Amino acid sequence: MRKAIVMGASSGIGHEVARLLITQGWTVGVAARRTDKLTDLQTSAPERVITAQIDVTNSVADTQLLQLIGRMGGLDLYLHAAGIGWQNPNLDANKELKTMETNALGFTRMVDCVYRFFETNGGGHIACITSIAGTKGLGPAPAYSATKAMQNTYLQALEQLANSKHLNIHFTDIRPGFVDTPLLAGTSNFPMLMTTEKAAQSIMRAINTRRHVCVIDTRWRIVTYLWRHIPNWVWRRMKLN
Ligand SMILES: NC(=O)c1ccc[n+]([C@@H]2O[C@H](COP(=O)([O-])OP(=O)(O)OC[C@H]3O[C@@H](n4cnc5c(N)ncnc54)[C@H](OP(=O)(O)O)[C@@H]3O)[C@@H](O)[C@H]2O)c1
């Protein structure tokens, strides 16, 4: 039986992907800070769903993750969907630093922990929900776009490292465009907004076909391609809302 952990399964994309994994017969460890929605998932398949309350910004989160892997009796797939973000044009320091703490430090703590586990336990698959926001620095969301670019680069680095050591670790960097989740609550006018269900199905396809990098969806693939080719001297002068 295949075993997966979804970090950030209490809401949005992570919750929906966890639901699909459960439906497809996986044994699933679901983790986040809030446990009520995790319990809902567990109720749907009590014998195959294990919950854990984990805050990725906590220094003991890696130990808690290893304990969850132990409770599951091993791991094949780790999906990192935990993340926060805001539009923060006024540079509220608390928002910027919290985003760094969760999306950069918390991400590194968790992904490194799983990498080391797979290194000594025969390998596995690490998939992370990053974002198209890492394509270029975004004026209205400095910490969010910077941490997403960091995640993209970090995964690329880990994949090269794993290959150089001939480790059996596969990586999938999943970069969605706008998805209708609580992360976007309070702000409006998001173009080409996807439903959580549609995004989760595309994410499952990217994982099952072992893609290395996957922008979701096709429309966003075209946008990010064009976006990447905007010269820096133009980008510096563009006003984004
Ligand atoms: N929505 C979009 O348009 C969009 C687009 C591209 C990429 N993404 C990325 O997709 C990922 C999921 O976001 P979402 O849109 O699904 O948002 P969401 O509905 O707010 O879900 C975020 C998840 O992350 C968890 N989380 C946040 N901080 C955490 C922490 N310190 N420790 C453990 N878990 C934590 C939350 O659980 P608790 O609060 O219970 O801890 C929740 O389960 C994020 O990395 C986001 O950047 C989203």
C-alpha cells in the first residue's frame, strides 16, 4: 500500500490533494496546525488516515514529522503544501517575516528532513506546491514571491544533489497559478482563477507522471513563459496591483 504525507492538509490545495490520495487508496498522513479539518479527512477512511498537529515554523517540527512517518510505517510520497502569503505593498514587517519563516525556514526544515529520511531508507518522492509567483519579484508581494523563487531554486539544488549521490529520490516542483482557496481571501480580481478541485487533479497528474517541474495550468504555462522573457528594465518600471 502506498504511503503519503500531506503537510498543510487542513485547507485549500493540500486538503483537496489529500482527499484525492485517500480516494485513490493511499495511506495518508495529514498534518497542519489546525486539526479539525484533518479529523474530517480521517473520518472518511479511519483505517488509512493518520493525523498530526505540526507547525513547520516550530524547531521540533522535523522530529514530529519523523514520528508521523514512524506511525505510518514508512513513506513513499511527501507533499509539502504548507504555506502562507499576502499582498503586502505597505511592507507590514510581521507579514514579511512570518512569510519568510513559514515558506523559507519551515519549508527547508521539512523538505530536508524528508530528504534525509529517503536518503537512508531507499528513496521516495518529494513534491512541493511552490507557485508561479517565484517567476519574478512581485512588488505587491515581496516576501511571497521571494520565498517561492527560493523554493524553486532549493528543489532544483536538492535534485542535483540527490542525482550526484545516485539517490533514488524524485522531485516535483508544482507551480500553480491562482487557485480559489482561503489564501486569496480578502483580495479580489484574480485572473484565470482555478477551482481547488481542478488544481488538485492536475497536481495528482503531475505527481503520478513524475514531472520535475509543472506549471498549472496550460494558460499559466504560457503566461509564465512570456513573463520570464520581459526584460528587467521593463519589469522594474511595471506597476502591478
Ligand atoms: N491559492 C493560490 O492561488 C496559490 C497559488 C500558487 C501556489 N499556492 C501555494 O499553495 C500552498 C497551499 O496554499 P492554499 O492556497 O491551499 O492556501 P490555504 O488554503 O491557506 O492552505 C494553506 C495550508 O498551509 C498550512 N500551513 C500554513 N502555515 C503552516 C505552518 N506554520 N505549519 C503547518 N502548516 C501550515 C495551513 O494549515 P494550518 O493553518 O492549519 O496550519 C493550510 O493547511 C501554499 O504554499 C501557497 O503558497 C497557492
